[in-house]
Amino acid sequence: MSDFMVFLKRFVSNPGRVGSVIPSSRFLCRQMTKQVPWSQANVIVELGPGTGVFTQAILAKKRKDAQFFVVERDPQFRKLLRQRFPDLIIRDEATNLTRYLSELKLPKADVIISGLPFAVFPETLRTAVLDNVIGSLAPGGMFVTFQYSLQMKAELMRRFDRVQVSFTPLNVPPAFVYTCFMKP
Ligand SMILES: C[S@@+](CC[C@H](N)C(=O)[O-])C[C@H]1O[C@@H](n2cnc3c(N)ncnc32)[C@H](O)[C@@H]1O
């Protein structure tokens, strides 16, 4: 089955968690990974990898000795990720992120890259995930997320020291990339 068909099926089965009918484009992937300081990132986490568009890029760009794991709640996506990336460490719920870091005996993350559809999450879930992100980032750490609107801008600006927003018109649908920095 093509990635598009897998995505469409997962969206139909749970639109409020998958949040999109197709995987992100290479244009969005490039924008999401562009600002990451790869040579300095020791611990990297990806939230909501879906079919693994960003995962593939992260694996290609990260330092060989950098620690990396992904968090994906959908069992079909997890199965596909295991087939595609046999050595990948996979966990299943973004609201448990701080717990996963301590279970894996890792320090706080330098970089968290997220594909989570915050705009369609209920407020309690959005708050719980963002609390976990903030609680899991090292000082000076970076959180990169994309959304199809500017709805999250005020909340991210309130929670982070600095937020940069860029626009990727060539994605379907066009997307905003938020790059958020913790205080050093
Ligand atoms: C819009 S898709 C993005 C997929 C992929 N990153 C991309 O850009 O093509 C959102 C993904 O987040 C996952 N997801 C939603 N809620 C989650 C949660 N609470 N914990 C972990 N993953 C979650 C969905 O299953 C889906 O794979």
C-alpha cells in the first residue's frame, strides 16, 4: 500500500489524532530540519512520525552517536516504522515523553521535532503534550513543529523564550513551521 493510502486510512479511522490526509512533503521536511544544529544535538526526539518522512531525514542528518527515538500513538504507523527502520526506538504516547527519557536513561533532549496536529487536539491533550515538551528540553533546546494555521503562535510564544515562524507554500496543505527555543 502506498504511504498516501496508509495515511488516508489512518486519518479516516482517527481524524482527531492523525490530523492530515497525506504525509508531509519533502519541502516541509527540509524546512523542519533546516535550523537544527545537527553537530551539537546529543539527544533528539520525534513526536508523531506517521510514515516516517521526517524520521528518514533525521536518521540521515543526525550524528552517528546521537541518541534518537520516536513517539507514535497509532499502531499501524508503528508497525510500518518498525518495518522501515528496524533499529528505531519507538514509544507510543507523547504525553509520556518525560517518563520515556528517564526510562531510557537519557538526559533532556536538545531537539524535539513534532508532527503532532495540535490544532485538532482537545485543550487538555495539547496542554499535557506541551508540558511534556517543555519538561523534556535541555536549556537552549529547540522544539520544531508545523501547523496549518497560526493558531498555536500565541501559546508557543508564551511558553518559549523565542519563536520563529516560517511558511512553506509548496506543502499540501501549505504549512507554518514554528522553531521554538528554550532559554540557554
Ligand atoms: C499530521 S500526522 C504527521 C505525520 C508525519 N510527521 C508527517 O509529517 O507526515 C500526525 C501524527 O501524530 C500522531 N499522534 C497524534 N497524537 C499523538 C500522541 N498523543 N502521541 C504520539 N503520536 C501522536 C498521529 O498518529 C500521526 O502519525
